[in-house]
Amino acid sequence: MSVSLYYCAGRATPLTVAETAAVERIVAAHMASFPYEDQESLYLYDRDDSRPDEIVAGSTKMPFDPGKVLPVLDHVLVSVTELRRALPGAEWRVRLDDLDVPWDGTGGYAFPGMRGADLAAELGGLQGPGLPSAVAVRPAAAGPSVLPPAGSGRGTVTKGEISKSTHCQECKRVG
């Protein structure tokens, strides 16, 4: 059984050209600094015309390796925080399966205590963008992309694959 982080934003007005460019920049920076080649990263779904108010939506499957869960979760939440700040006036929903991820205007999306030095030390000096230690930045892949890394098993989500589940219906899709 897997656990996924789901994120979505909606508003009545579509993305502007400047906002679209900001989203692309944030995604490219995230992909360039993501610490694991073998794990799923920030993944934004293709635009869905049946959801006209949805401006951004995506999901990330959490790793099975317990030592990678917190760094991946933190890295993606930092990126979703940047997306939220770049898209004013949107209503956001961020969930780790059935659990809402709290929003803090200063710190962004995070669970209480997840970025504490004590937790990082207890878990063996975990590193990530919001964690006490800095994550090693790997070189950017060729060109910005909102697609998942090669070999992640996730591709473009089509309209026929949209989940009909009431669980986080605003942002959960099958991918």
C-alpha cells in the first residue's frame, strides 16, 4: 500500500502568462534540486478542461524507504509552498492521503515538528530544503519539465483516469 501527497489549487481566473512562467520556474528548480534519482518528485497533472477552476493539481507517491520519506515530503512541501505563494487568490488543498497538511503563512506547508533539529538528529541527520541541514543540489535535467522523472512509472493523466473518489476529490487523480 502506498501513501501519496495530493495538492491542488483552484480559482475562477485562469493562470496568467506570468504565473505559468512562475510555475515552470518553480518546477524546474524543484527538479534540479531533488535529492533522489530513484524516487517520485513533484508531479503536476496536465490541465483538465472538465475542471475549469482548477489551476494547478498534482501528486507525489511517498517512497517505501523510511529514510527517504521525510526528505521527499519536505522537498515537495517546500515546492508546493512556493507554488501557493506564486499564485495569489487561489484556494489550496494539500493532503497526505486522508490528512490535511497545515498551512502557516510564515513557514508554509509542514506538519508540526517535521523541520525540527531534534527530529533530524534523531533520524540520523536527514537533509532537505526545509530541514536544518542543506540538501545537496544535483545538476538540472535537460530543460524544465513538469513530468515525473524517467522510470517513475507515472505518465500523463488523462480525463478517463480521474478518480471519482470523494477522498480529496478536488485533487486526487489516478496516475
